[in-house]
Amino acid sequence: MTRRKKTVLILLSIFPGLPLLLIVAALAIRGCDEPPPADEDLKVQRLEIPNDQNALTLFLQAVEKLDIPKRDTPLASQANQQTKEGEGPQNERELFSEIADGKCWDGPFVERVLKANADALALWEKGMAAPHFQTFEVKAWADQLQIPHVYAYLSIANLLRVRALAAARRGDYEAALADGLKLARFGHRIEGDKGCLIEYLVGVTVKILGASCMRDVLAESDLPPARLRHYASELAKYPPDAQGFADAFRNEYIGQIEIVGGIARGEYSPATLSQFGGSSGGAGSGQGPLWAAFRAACLKPQATRRNLAEAARLQIGNVPRHFKDLAPDDPTIRHFRWGREVFSGNFLGRALCKMLVPAAYGAVQQKCREDVETAATRILLAIKAYKLDKGTLPAALAELVPEYLDSVPLDDYDGQPMRYNAVRNVVYSVGKNLKDDGGSGTRADHVAAKRKEAEAAGQEWTDEDLKDAEQEFYEWDQPDVCFEIKF
């Protein structure tokens, strides 16, 4: 018998036992897993709240009553619209959104929408008066995907913003600023409802809407200085909810480890894994022999759980920090190396960590934006009160203390007091570049920079270029984040 034939026979004799060898190897690798990590600190401490004392009950009823204009409803008339830019809205949903953004106005349309949602807003007001607000408990990742009511909170917020703008148009600035303050409180309550990260960020967005609403009506406001000082003081009661933010990261961890456990038990297939949830159990969901062998060989559930716990603690540790002091994401999670991880014995676990752990940088930056928006709004309220009293703008923000502000609010990007340029008439933050550019970052600055670029390249500057430059302006990408004084 030739050597070649002997080799073939040996390989054929080994082949039937190859699956068994793979299973043994997989079990050996799984046996190298570590004990479960101590993660008691990552549990969310929830309260026992009767339904009749929980604002959630009334908020859900308000959501059921919402009657927001639909995208498939064409506009009846464009006669009353005062469009500032673009071609204008094409359907009622777009019109509603543009009115909420302050881009146009249609009085009869606004009156109709507010009337259609009167019951929803009344239920929302009752919910705001409830002593507690706690959302549903997060027990699985799917719980974080099935929260349509949270997105409906944004519709309620836009209704409040439109109601505030309508009040300002009829000269009722007290009602307008009161609705802006209610939005800030609503956002603050959402942040602290012990929900997931998506819910917290919705709360951030609602609070930002409230602050911008107050700034929008401030220029024309005829309220006396005492009322403006009152709103500046009340707004200070709603800083970013640090406990709520930390609980949001804890809930992310709860959902993450549920996924890891579900995969280890064969409850999630690759298809459901790609959606971070889905139906579990049953034939075909995750019981295929190849998928089972891959799980066994490439997933260490407890080691993965420890990695996720460490990532959650890092993110929670960042919650109280200013942007400049943020601890970076765990490089072993963010810089996933396929070649290195294949031989780690926890390839699937490491891949899950990379997919499941949210980037703390983005979430914390939203928190910084919220804080800066609120701080700038408080300062602008105080500056207008000062101007009404003194007849001029202050030379420095320190002049507002203590009569108009208890102290100058801090810039959450660098931890220093917010800046003010009396010449350029702006209150500003140094923004994410952490550099004080003297308040350079207004829309006019952006347009001027774009025009200078075009002229330097020998290009003609047209009205279309001007329009494009104005539309692409985004204050949070500018050298400084500026809030212009328009009174």
C-alpha cells in the first residue's frame, strides 16, 4: 500500500470522530469560563408605586388620545403660511413640524391641532401633577425596543412648544414661558423615570426643546424683570438627572446580559441576534447544531458579563464628569481585532461587547448639550432682566450675580463659567473643541467663512450658495456654541 493511500485511510478514519473532537474542544474552552461577576451595584433600585400615583398611567392615557397630523394628509391650503426658507411643507405632519421649529406659521391650522389634542394635553397636565413617575421595568433587551409611548412624548413636547408659540403670538408671554418651563420639567421627569438609555435621551431632547422655546419667546417678551428672574431661578431646578443617567446605563447592562444569557441557552439565533432581540425559544430559533457548536466554542458567558459590567461602570463613572474629564471607552471593546479575538476563546462574547455597549462619548455629549442649553437660557433670561432694570447690557456675567443669578452657570464642556462677549452680543460655550474662540460660531460667522472660502477659490458667491450655507449651519459644530442676544 502506498504512503498516499495510507494517509487517505487515516484521514477517513479520523473524519467521523471530528465532530466529537470539536465538541470536546468546545466544552474544554467553555470550562475555562470564570465565575459570575459581582454586579449588585448595576441593579436599578425601583420603587413600589400605586398606579394612581404614577404619572406613567396618565401619560399613557394622554398618548392614546394624541391626534398628531399625518404625513398622508395633504395640506388644505397654504394661504396663511409664512414660510421663511425652502419650498415649505408638503403635508400636515411636515407643516406641524415646521411650525414647532419656528420656520413657518398657520394660525387656523395650529388652533385646529391644539383643539384636537385638548384632551391629551389635559391628561398630560394631570400626569405632571402626579407625585411619582416611574416607567416599566427593563428585564430584557426587547423591553427597550417596545417603547412607542416614549417617542410619543416627543409629540406631546412639540404640542407644548406650538402652544407656547401661539401664546407668544397673542402676547401672552407668561403662558409661553410657563410652557417652556413645563417642557424642561417634563424632560427632567423622563430622565429620572428609571428607564433605558433611549428614554433618558428622549428626556434630554424634551428639555432642550423647553430651553429653546423659552429663548424663542424671550426677545419679544414684555414681562417685568422680576418674572424673568423667576424663570431663570426655576429653570435651575432641572439640571441633567445624574441618577437617571446612571440608571439608564444600568438598564442597558440588564438588557445586554439578558442577550448573552439567551445566546448561551440557544434562545437567540444569528437572525434575532442581528436585531438585538426578537422571539426566543422554539425550533429553529437557536438550536441548529452548527450554531450550538459555535456558541459553545466561542462564547464565555461569565467573562462576557464581566466585560459588560466593566463597560457599564466606566460609563456610570463618566456621568458626573465634564466633557474634558471623560474617561475614554474601553479600548479592548472599541478596537476589536478579528484576528486576535478568534483565538481568545471568547470570540462571540467580545463581538457582542462591541455591538451592545453604547458609545458613552455620544450619550454624555448630549448631556453636555442639554446642560449648556439650560445654562445659556438662564443667562439670557437674567441678561434681559438686567437690561430692563439698567437700560443696558452687562459688561460681564459677574454683574448678574447675585441679583439675577445665584452664580454664573458652568459650561459642562470644560467646567468653567459660561462665556459672554458683550461686543458680539453672544453667550457661548467652548464646545467640544474645548477652545475659547471668543464667541465665534454664529450663523453669520459660518456664512462669512463659507463665502471667504468660495472667493479664495475664485468661485462666484450666489444667492444659492448663501441659502446652502445657512441651511447647513449647525451650532454644535462651530468653533464656539453661541446663543445670540436678540433683545
